[in-house]
Amino acid sequence: MLNVSRYKIIAIGKIKKKWIQTGIEMYLKRLPGLQVIEIKDSTQIKEEYTIKGILKKNEALVILNENGQSFSSKLLARKLLNFNNQNITFVIGGATGLSQSLNNFAILQLSLSPLTFPHEIARLLLIEQLYRAKTITQGSPYHKE
């Protein structure tokens, strides 16, 4: 089973749309232990410095990136299980994306879709997919075939 307390999300920018915040709050209630850290939208270099300052040595970095690997929900759940007990930090960039050196530093670049989304929607989608991955590993009926 997936242990979401090992996961952290670093997101650049604040959620401004109430309906997105409501959706995020709903999934966060279902994912106790999932930590979400918002950092101020700035330059790529400043954002990289802040992100690296938040990362701990035992955390694997997963970057959300439109050019990253795409997985089905079931394959993503399996991929997350394959990290065993490693702590994972997901990073969602702002409008200008993340620096190339931060992308290169990541152990995985993940794409939620070939479509481009505002960072607020990407955050909601990521949190929902983490919840879905948890339910898949628990055998819950939330994820329908």
C-alpha cells in the first residue's frame, strides 16, 4: 500500500481559484500526511535555490514537466510503489517552468498529460492521482477499470 506521508509537493505560486482550492482540500483530507509547500513565484534560479533548500538528502525529486514520462494511473501507482520506502518530493513549476539544472537533478520527470495546464490545475491533478494511486494499491473501487 502507498504511504503518502512519504510524499511532499513543492508548488510555485498560490491557488487563487476557489473551486480548485476546494478540490485540493477534499483530496488532502483523504491523504493525511501529504505535505504541500507553496513557494513564491520568482526567477528560475531563485526557485531552484529555494527548492533545493527544502529538499532533504533522503528525498527523491520528481519534477512535473510537459516533456516528462506519462503513465496510466495503474502504472503510476506501481511506479510509486517501486520507490519502496524512499521519500519523494514532487515539484510543480510556475508559468516559466523549472530550470534545466533542476530538471536534470530529478530522478523522474513526470507528465500528467501532453496538454499544458495552469499550475493550479496541475496541482489538483497531481493530488488526485496520488489519491487514486493509494486507492489502486489498496484495492479500493475508486479507480474503475
